[in-house]
Amino acid sequence: LQRMIEAGIKPDAVSYNSVLHACGVRGNVEKAERWLGEMRAQGLEMSVATFTAVIDACAKSGDVARAEHWLEQMINAGVTPNVVTFSAMIDACARTRNLQRAEYWHGRMVEHNVQPNAHSFSAVINACAKLASEEGAEAAERWLDRSEEAGFASDVVVYSAVIDACGKANDAERALKTFNRMRARGLTPHIVAYAALARPFAYRGDWIKIESIAQLMAADNIVTNEYFLYAQLLAYGVARPRQPDRAEAAFRSALQKGVRSNDHVVGALARAVGRARCGELMQELCGGREVPAHHMRTTRSSNRHRTAAAEGQQ
């Protein structure tokens, strides 16, 4: 866009919005605001896409105050936000673990007669999950009730978000109840849902339950990934007694299916089979990869640190 201006070509609103969208994707708030200012100075019409891109940039940078500022500016300018705009605002609140504001903006969306969708409900539920607490899990379940009442009972993403919230709260029973609720509606869970369900059982060392979940995955033709493998290996390592043979067999099977052995997976394997045996397996199967010096803790007090290994899938 800058080159267009330097070449004497006057950009139109579409050109500016394209650049603003790129800023939004990257979370570059300063550039987004600068280009919006340039657009305004040129007297070009600012649309829903214009403001939404700036709000999205604020959301990705975790700046709730600036996101709220631009949403209010948008409304005051007479531009009606759409569900994408409000969802971006809710995402900003979720990133800062501010469930109260996420719920507030969902309410404002309804007040503006904007129809919620699966993404907007998932955004609020993600804010519940970020609390990593029983309160968050209970709130997530309430929002699932609301999403079903609104007609979004057929969206796997919504249910998976609730299972994730329950998993981060170590509420295995509520996670399983939500999982069964999803299947009762004829929905096939994806690997994200399965991995989220396995997580709280892994912290208990309940490898029997995780193996039963793995059997359901196989029946649904869902291929395992590193997140589910991490949970499975962790369960074998936390269990008393430990289950080294099962852990090694699961690790070998996963590698044959193309699953990557990242540091979290290798650390969980080491906990289950012992550091020495893990080193031997690394030599045999992973080209001599080093075993991480520190293993993931499995106490409830370190729950947020542990779940960081699996958050890349959300």
C-alpha cells in the first residue's frame, strides 16, 4: 500500500481494508490504527470490515481496552457490528481470562439484534476455559445449554470447547458428560475433543479410561496426534504402579502412525519408562534425540503449566 501511495496511485477502501486485515491477522495494533487513520484522512468510507480488522488486531494482542474503544467508535460512527466483530471482541476478553467482559459483549451483541453463531458461543466458552477452574467449567456448561437453545446443537466445535474447559479444571466427570452429550446428538468428535477429554484422566493416572477413549477414537477412524499421545503417556507415568510396557507400546504405535515426538511427549515417556529406557528409545526410534531435562509436573497446583502443552491445538 505504501508503494502505491509513493507511486502516485490513490488506494481505494478495498486496498486499505486488505492491509488492515493483514494487520488484524498479525495482531499489529499500531499499524492497524495508523492505516485506519490514513483511510479516514483520505475521506474513504469505513466499513464493518475496517473496524473489525482493527478490533481483531487488538484481540490478538490481548488489548481489551483498545478493542472496546474501537468497537464503541464503530457504533458511534453509525457502522453496525456483525457477529464477526463481536466474536473478535469476545476473543480479546478470552485471551485475558476476563469471562465477565466476554459475557457482557455477547449480551451487547444480542441487544444489537446480531444473531449469535457457533463461533461466538465458542469464544465465550473459551473465556470460561481460560479460568482453568471449576467455576469456568460450570460456566462453560451453562453456555453450552444456551448454544443448544439457540440451535447450535450440531456444532462439534462448541462441545469441544466445553470439554476443554472441563479438562483445564480437572473435572473429568463433567468433561465425559459433555462428550457423551455430544455423541448422543449423533456428532462425531474430532481429535481435539478426544485429546481434551483425555487430559483430566491423564492427571489422575487413569490409563484404563484413556485406553477406552483410544478405542472409541479408533472406532471413529480418528488418528491419534501428539496431544493425545502426551496425555496417554502421562497417564502411564502417573499411574501407581507405572505402566512402562504400555507406554512404550503406545509410543511405538504412534510413531508408526506419523505422530511427532515433541519435548512434551518425550518428557511424558521418560516419566513412564524411566530416563534410561527413554534414552534408548530415542536412539532407536528418534535419531538420538535428547531426553528433556525436566518432566512436566502433574500436581493440580501446576495445572496451567501442564495444559500449555496442549493449548496449541485450540
